[in-house]
Amino acid sequence: MSKDFDKIAAIEKAIAKKYGDETIQNPKNNWTEEKEADYVEQVKIAQSKRQQRDRQRERVEINGVFVSRKLLNKEQSSRTCPTCDKYSFRVEDGVYMNKYECCEQCYYLYIDGREQRWLDGWRPNNKEIEKNG
């Protein structure tokens, strides 16, 4: 058994000689209450980031389709057309949503050539929407 301890001591000496005395010290030797508090704070921050990342990977059901929560933000969650209530991922609809607050289809049905009427507040009634829908 003493041969094992001699071998360990020889290895430690070799490591200390090559990399310095700090490499073979017990980590508790330099540990303080301040370092402990700092470590605990870092663990809390890492856990918070992990939970946030997990929430973003979570799937959410929107109109019968599961979508990654990561894809949803305030801008994209308003991608439901207020006129026809259809949800769209199409880039083209984004242009019309930003300018007229409607999808591309509603733009061509109700706004194209009649922008001023739309900007003045006119909106189609439910019968018109069902007829064109």
C-alpha cells in the first residue's frame, strides 16, 4: 500500500514541477465565503438562462398547429388578419400587415385601388367576408 502512496506522491511532484504548485493543491484551500456567494449567483444566472431557453423550445398550439414558442414574439403573434381571422407565416402578408393591418388576400379584395376608404376606417362586414372567404 505504501507503494501506491509513493507512486501518487511521485506523480504529484512531477505535475507540480511541470505546471506549478497550484495544480496539486486542494481547491478548498483558496475558497472563501465571497467566492462561494459569487459561485451561487453564477449558478442562479445559468439556471435562469437554461429555463428561458427551455421555454423558447416549447411548442405552443395556434389554430390547431404546434409552433415553436421561439417563433412567437409580439410582432409575429399579430400575424392573424383582423379582417378575415386567418393566421399566416407568409412574408408577403407581413408587408400588408405592417401597412394596412390585413393579409395580402384582404388587401386585394378590399383595399387595392380603394386605399383612402380603408384608411378612413371602412371595413368589410361579415357577409362580405364570408362571400369572399
